[in-house]
Amino acid sequence: MQGRSRIVVEEQGTAEDYALKAILEFNKGFSQVEFYATEDMVCKLVDAYLAVKERMGEAVKVVGADIGVTKFHNRNVSYLSLVIERLA
């Protein structure tokens, strides 16, 4: 299996769209998918993860999470990074 794929959650697209992208990445052979979102998109990231979990059940688990603040254009921007792994 390949390593990790990164999906940046942005305004365009729904949580279901991002969930489908993650599932397609697993089907391509990636063992892990990282969702990354900033500020208001964090809620959509969580919704996308829950949609993946609903579709794949116990075949996925969270293996890492990172919450923090980074500088962007001289201001603080909060972010969430969530790494999920396919088990079977």
C-alpha cells in the first residue's frame, strides 16, 4: 500500500464530496488519508470524517490528530489535521 494522501477541506464542495474523495484515495491504495482544514472549515472536516466512518464502519480509525494555530498574512489561523487509516 502507498503512504498518505492529503485532502484540504475548503469552502467549495460538501462534506460528502470530501468523504467520497477519501474513500477513493483508499481505493487507489493509500493506507492513510489526512484531512486538513482551517477556521470555519473545521466543522466540514469533522462532518466528512463522520461520513467516511458511516460508510466504512470499523474499517477505518483515527490514527492522528493535530490542532493548532499558524500564521497566515500576519494573523493567527486555527487548523485541524485528522489522519485516518484503513484497517482492512
